[in-house]
Amino acid sequence: MDLEETREFRERCSQCAAVSWGLTDEGKYYCTSCHNVTERSREVIDTGAIPNTKIQAINRGLKRKRKLEKGWDWYVCEGFQHILYQQAEALQSLGVGPELKNEVLHNFWKRYLQKSKQAYCKNPVHTSRRKTTVLEDNSSHSDWESEPELLSDVSCPSFAESGAESQPDVRTPKPFPIIKASHSETTSVCSGSLDGVEYSLRKEKGIMKMSVPRTLAFCYLSLLWQRETITLSDLLRFVEEEHIPYIHAFQHFPEEMKLYGRDKGIFAIESWPNYEVIFKKIIEVATFLDLPRFPDITENCYLHPNILCMKYLMEVNLPDEMHNLTCLVVKATGIGEVDFLRFDPIAKKAKTVKYDVQAVAVIVVALKLLFLLDDNLEWSLSNIAKKYNEKNKEDKPWFDFRKWYQVMKKAIDEKKQKWEEARAKFLWKGEKPIYYSAIDRPVVYKRREMLVSLQKQFSTLVDSAPNIEKKKPSSFQFNWTEEDSERPCFHGHSLQGVLQQKGQSLTTKNSLYWLSTQKFCKSHCKHVTTYEESNFSLSYQFILNLFSFLLRIKTSFLHEEVSLIEKRLFKAKYNKTNKKSSRSRKTRKC
């Protein structure tokens, strides 16, 4: 009897995707597989059965609402494709050329789908189990090949349409209907996507699973291929400032793409992107995609160390004359050569250059060449510069390291405080919360309403001022001007107090230099060298902390890069220390 009465109701269950309905005593539909009771009721045709009532149309509005609640049939890869599309749009709004989205990033993503066997291949992994289902639904072979494989041609036309046109010979099957889940899937947590449960459990060797942090790796590889004026540290900072979708990227999904259950662990991010982690994922993605050699980084390119050093010298308010010294360091170490800067993922000895960190490390080495940074020489040179500036106020001022330290210490402390406050105020819960199961949905939305209400009340009590509009992003975090008396600009200051004429060239008055490390870890170790603050001078610690905050990296990460630059610059010095250590070992053995 139930089968006849429920024959007209053919919608699938929101929990187990089955089409097997029964009727409760109240006339509501329930799933006979998982016993999920819906809000839909059976339409009453015979009005004579209900006395004193006039029924014209029951649940007509509820039908429309139910259709929206069910949403589209979509795959996990489409969710990541939508995130990449939004990130590409954000980068384009920041000034990046449109070819990055329509050509470079699109081709990288298409290559990933093909390598991971999710699309653009004969037997996609997420469709292999559904071919028989399509045939059972009496779908013709021509219809099966007529539609594009991904549903994202609706939400992201630039990605999917061009990909379908570029490979007309590839068999592109029609989106498959939801098949009835197995017993193990019905008893486990559900997913809004068709393959959310399978995707979270998939552990196939040689296949790199997509994740939200890896979307940033795709973006950076595209920027690197185009040689755009955005470094990795800039990209991660724009993410923190919410100029590029990342933390709440799923909030930009269309309303019809429902997320719940296993989708939460796939798309929800509850931590800021880390430089080292993202850099490792960049190498993983480039290796998995088997990308060819990237375009060369020449002297006119923004990512060349000479140009980046100039940028960071301006950023930290150091004299322009220091650029000549940084260029000499770059030339002496050979890190400005095209072969050194080239990124070739498929090479046997692939070099992975951290362009921004390397440029900052060159500046740190230049500061050590000028001031030694031993908590002694830099202060004595500052006293000489101070006396000269007091006597010769009309001449070009000499650079005073102590005065620069005081200005930068105040500026960086203020910047850090604002940064920490912004992080503390950040709302990790999005406007569209993801519930883990259909049962938790009303509870999650109720908590969200309470949270919003409390935040409004708290903001009213603390500060009634309106929210300040978000500033446009900039590659510079500090702005130094000559007119500002409280924060003087040192760009035009001279280095005559620390340089001396020797023949036809200028040399540093400081003839000493101490190595940041004299012992490197073995090749099988994860890090090159160790960094303990107690072993280094306070000036060196301040310089590392200053640049580490600008790049949002660990001080040990920068110290390691400084050590590598010094190893290339002072080869003879390192060879002597290595010989002494080997001799001492021999004498100990004897």
C-alpha cells in the first residue's frame, strides 16, 4: 500500500540518497532505508475525507523550498575549482593579468584533474562506479557523451568551457545521478558532495589529494610562471588581510552547492597559511603535475634578488646606498645567475629558490659587513655618525644605526600590536556554518544566531563607531616620508661613516665578520642549521625578527637562509673551519 501511495514522490533522501519512501501516521514521507522523516506530506486529492475543510493546494510553497534545500549534484573537485576561480578573480582585481586565470591557472588545474584521474581521461575515478547506473536509467550513449564532465561550467565558465573545447576527442561523460550508498556509507557521516565520503577516505599511492592550502600553491605557481610582482610572502599576507579567499572560501559557493558532513573536513580551514608549509606544497604540486621548466628570472624581472633587495631596503627604511653593496653580494655568491634562479621541477637537481627570503638574507649579510652586529661596533659607529650630524647639519647626514633602530623598533611594535589584535578579533566561524550532519543543522544555525547577537551587543557596548572600510592592498607595509618628524626617513642618508676610500673603490671600515653558523646539519636532517637566540647578539636578533615579521616566517627559517648565503660568500673561511674540525677529530681518536 505504501509503495502505491509514494510512487509519485521520487526525490532522493538527503541523508542516504535512497529512493525508498513510506508514509507515517501523520501522512509525512520517511525513508525506509535510514528512517529519515522529511517535512513533506502526501498531497490529499480526496477532500471529502477531511470534514469542514477546503483544500486547494497543499505544500506548494514547500516544494520550491525543498528543491533549493537539495541543491545540485556536485563533486569535491568542483568545490576546489570554484575556490581557484575566486582566488584568480581576486588576484586579477589586485592587478594581475587576466591570462593568469584563463590560461596558466586553468591549464595547471586541467593537468591536475587529468593526472589525478578525476577528469579529461577515459575512466574518471568518481564516475567508474556510476556507468552501470546510467545505463540502467536508459540513457543513450550519445546523451552520455554530449554533456561536459564537470558541473562547474555553470559556476566557473572560464575554467570548464575552455577546457572542454581544447580537448574535443576526450570522452566527457554526463554528470551521473546519485547512486544508492552502501551500508557502510549510510551508517557513517554523510556529505553534501557526491564523493565527499569517498574522497576523505581515498588513499591511493601516487595521487596527490587536493586541499585548500594547495590552492595557494596553484596560485603561486601561476604567478611564478607569469613572473608577476607578487612574492609568496605577499600572497600569504593578502590571504591574511582577506583580499584573497581562503579561510571562508566555501562561503562563496553557490547556494545550490550544499556543504555538510565530510565536506567540513575538506573545505573548512581553521588556521592561517604557513610559509614553510605552503612552500613545501608548491614543490609537491609542481612535481606531481610534472611541470616543464619555468620562464627564466632575468635581471629585469621583479623576482631577481637585486630588485627585491631594493624593495626591502625601502621597506625597512635603510639607506639607498646599501643597494650597491647588496648587488656586490649577489654577484659574489652567484645567486643572481639565471641558472641559479631557474625553477625546473622535472630536473634531476631541481633548485627551489625562496626569492623573497633570499633577498632579505642578502640584506642581513650586508648589514653584518657594514656594522658587524656584535652589540659593540654598530653602537660606536652610531656615536661617530651622531657627532658628525650635529656639526654638519647642512650636509648629507650620515646613517645612524642607533637612531634607525629606535625608529624601526617603535614602528614594528605598533605594527605587531595591530596585527595581533586583528588576529584576535578574526571570526573563524563563517556566515554560513557547516553542520556535520542533518540532525545538527538546527543546533548549528541557532548557535550562529546567538553568536551574531552577542557580537552586536558587545560591539555596541565597547565602541559605537562604524567599521572602517578595508584598505586596498599594497606590497609595502610601511610608508616612509621626509616630512614625518616622528618617523624620519633614512633613504637619503650616507654611508660615509662606515665606508672608506681604498684606491679607486670603497671598502668597509669593519674588517671583521662572524659567521652565523660554523656547522651545518647533515643532508638527511630536515633543517640546515639550528638557531638559538642566546647564542647571538641582540642586534642580530632584532634584524632577524624585523624581517621575519615582514615576511611572516620563523626567525630560524631566515637564519638558515643567511647561513647559506654566507657559505657561498665565505667559501675559504668555511673550508678552514671544516679542516680544523676534521683535524681535531683525528687527534681525539689518537
